Amino acid sequence: MKVQSSSRAQPPALEVAAGLERLFALLRWVSPPGLSFTAGATLGTLERRGPCRLTALAAIEGVTQPAMTQLVARLADSGLVARCADPDDGRVVQVQLTEEGRDLLARRRAVRAQRLSVLMARLSPADQDALAAALPAITALASLQRDDQLSPPAA
């Protein structure tokens, strides 16, 4: 992945930020009820990364450690995550996704995909192609956050 310096003017970043806000609103709209955005994102993080320490999860999701502690307790009570000992340090507790959590993520993705397919069918073929063409860049942008840091950069 090639990372370029910030030689462009600020407005494209503002446009991307505004577009991402609209995309998040769409994601919330097509998502089935029953799970908060943060809970769903946390489950997704555990699916992608595997078991994580609670402090790392809080940093990744941009919430406080007490808030993540409460969220993990609710997710564990629902059977979606489990606490386990860190294999490198038995005193440390990690959080991992359960099969029930994995199944819930798959069901939610299927519902979102079905709802998105209805909307996408109303787009022109050119717009559908543009969406598909943008996915690698979106993935690269998201990977920068995941690869470089656990918390957002200072403002």
C-alpha cells in the first residue's frame, strides 16, 4: 500500500469526510435493529483482529475504557463475546467473538446486503461501477487507521 504525502488542498478531505458521514447514515438505515453501531463495530473488530484486550478495543472504537467494559459485559451476557486469558500473560483478560457473535454478524451483513441491493438496483450502471471501483481506496483508507494506530490522531 502506497501512502502519499498531503500535497492536495484540504477541501477533498472535507468532501470525503462529508461523504463518509452520509455513508454511515446509510449504513445505520440499512442495518437491522437490535444492536448499537458501537456494538456492531466492536464485534466486527473482534472478527477481523481476533481476541483483543479491553483497553485496545476501547482505543480502536474510540470510547472510554469504562464504556467498553460496560459494552463487553452486555455482549458477554448476550453470548456474543467471551472473556479469555491472554496466552502470553494469564493475568490479562482478552475479549473474543463467540460463534453466536459470528453468526449474528453474518445475519446482519446479509440483511444489509439485501437492503443495499434494492437501493443499488436503482442506480445507473455507471454509478454501480463507480461504487465498486471505490472499494479498494476505501479499504486502503480504513487500513491506514487499523495499521498505524489504535486511536485517532491529535487534532
